[in-house]
Amino acid sequence: MSKQNIYDNDLFYENFEKIRSKEINFNDIIETPIILGMIPELYKKKVLDIGCGMGQHALQYSKKGALSVLGIDISEKMLAYARKNNAASNIEYRRLAFEELDDLEEKFDVITSSLAFDYVENFERLMKQIYSHLNENGKCVFSMSHPISTAYDGTFDRYTRTETGERLYANLRNYGIEGKRVIHWVVDEYELYHRTISTLINDIVSAGFIIEECQESKVPESIREKRTDMFGGVIHQPDFIFFRCGKKN
């Protein structure tokens, strides 16, 4: 099974770091408020953050009173940034790929992931691994690109636009064809995996989870109106989808 490590590509990493450093970005405006609102009480809990990236969420969980936070990621560049900029005494960062999750001997009370599961080839297997690494009554909360977004295969414009560039509506093509998508995003050969919403739900449930909450991305209208250049498409298609899943007793 392949292990994509696009974030250690110098060009891709530098672009990503530049985007995240901006005051207005999709992660901070859209993703972070929603996923933090879905996270359960973390006080004295053991937390695993899969695909922890630069460690922003790990530090937030630490500040929420977690007993310990383990952040895992395949990218050395991301982990180096996390250790330097988002460190705390109860946080450990470790290089580990999704495909190596069974190498972990620990169990956790809460397992999270932020916009990382797009890169997982076998989502069903991953959910079963997460289930096995949760303590009784454990929770899994994660975000990923919305299936309407991952359906995009790069061969057409995502939106139909007016002559001035205003987005009229989102274009949807090949939604029902699941599998790898290879597109250009900063670099050529950017890979992610597309699944339908029903596949996501069925894989979560077949792993043994109860889906407690599902959210789709949105942005405050006041921000969308001011930054239609960036967020003008949000009302036409959700960029992200969020799940909170509970382990059955």
C-alpha cells in the first residue's frame, strides 16, 4: 500500500505554510471552529491526533486539559514545525503513517483527525483500526474533504461563472466513480481518494461506530460577503464534512 508524503515536497510545503500563516484561511475560518465544537470534553483524556500536521489542533487539545496528546504524521517537515511551534509537556509528536496505525500499542479516549483522511486508500480498514484503538465509550471526531469536493478530477472548472467571474453554481461530474483522483494543486500528481457519502457512512458503521453528529462546512455570512474571492463557492458546495462517532459499549 502506497504512502503519500506530499507535505515533504519543498514547493508544496512552502505553499501550505504560507497559506496557513495568513489571517484568513479555510482551516482557521471554516474547519477549526466546527471540529472544536464537536470535540467532547478532553479533561484528563488520552488523545490521538492522526495526521497532526503542524500541531495546531494538538496544542488546542492540550490547552483543553487533555492528560496526553499524541500527534502522528508521515511528514518530517510538518512534525519539525509542530515540535518547534506547538509543543507542550503533555504533547508527543511521532512519525507514523496511517498504514502503520496498528504499530501503536496505546489505546485512547478520543481520536481525532483534521483534513487528513483524503489520503487514505482503505478508509474502511482505517475506521476499524481506529475503533480498536479506542477505550470503552471512546469518541472519534474527524474532518475530511466533502465527497462533492473530492469528486473533482481536474478536467473541468469546479464552477460555472458569470463573465465577471462570479460563481453561479458548482459543477459535479463523476461523483459515483470512487477511487484515486490525481490533480494539480500547487504541484502535479497530487493524490487523494474520492468516496461517496454513503460509502463513508457505511464504512463508519461497519467498523462498529454510532454516528453521533455530522456537519458540513459553512462560513459566517459576514466573512463570506467580504471575501467572496475566497469563500464565494461555499454556498454552492461544502468543502469539508465532519463526523463525531462513538464506540459502542
